[in-house]
Amino acid sequence: MRNMIAAFRVSVDGYIQGPNGEVDWVENWEDAFDLMPRIDACVMGAGMYPGYELYWSTILANPAGELPMTAKVASPGEVRWARFAEKTPHFVLSKTLGAASWKSARIVRDVEEIRKLKEQPGKDIYAIGGPTLVSGLMSLGLIDELRLMVHPVVLGGGKSLTNDLKRRQGLTWVKTEPLKRGIVRLTYNAQT
């Protein structure tokens, strides 16, 4: 069975966004988790999909242009992820979205389709948040690995990684990696 990996950038106090949805403390959205060689599919929720599609398709259309959300120019790693994402199947779990306009994305209506995806042969699957989706998948025992990039910032409130978690989730520490600018990458296996 394939593993499903959830990965988030978080503040020291456990938030993935500030009180007003701020993510300005994240330098870029490239694959800082080293997942591209390990994955061949992505799963996301309806809340994440529209902004995700806009961000990465903007990079594909004009890699040197100003980006939505950040008003920055894409980093080389973001350009690499945009090209990877364009070719990688994305499964958008939604009961409300009508269709996905991005060619690599398709709408799935039931979490059982995600469970079946895990049972198919292939590489691992990246659950690209948001926290509602990942908390739901964790509550169902579908997340196998959790990767966190802890940024040296205290947000004092905002959207938590685990607001929607329905049950306690045990984790087994795998490794800790100090990165540049005081960022620490933590990897855990989920206990089912």
C-alpha cells in the first residue's frame, strides 16, 4: 500500500496561517519537504484547490512574473514544483466544486476514492492540506507520515494544523533536520 504524506509549514506556536490568513512569514512555496522523488499523486481539499491552481498556473504562464498571494517572483524551486505539479495527478476532494479546470486535477466526491487510491500501485501520495482535509484524513487513519517545517515565528493565533482533528493521533519521531534561517524540519510516522 502507498503511503500518504502530509506536510505543512508551521509557526513555533503551531499555526499554518496568521489570524487574518497571513502566510507572509513563508519565504516561498517550493518543495522544501523533498517529496518530488517520492510521490506521483497529490490530494487536496476544495478550499485549497482554487488558490493552488492560480498560484502554480501563474508560475507556468510566466515564471518571472509577480505571484498572487506573495507579490514575489517565483523561486527556482517553485518553478520546478509548478512543472512537476502540471504533470502529476491531483485529486480534489469536494462535494461542492463542479469541475477542476487544471488539466492535472480531477474532482473526487468521496474519501473512499482516496482510500482506493492508496491501495493502487505507485509511489507515495502527498496530501497538500489544508488542515480540514488533513485532519479528516488523519482521523480516518489515512495519513502515514507528517512532515512539518517549523519557522522561527510566533503568530499568536490563526489557523491551527489540527483544529478539525476528530481523535488523538499518536506520532513516532523519525528525524529532525535544522535548515537555513532557523527553520527546523520534523518528520513523524503516524500511528494507527
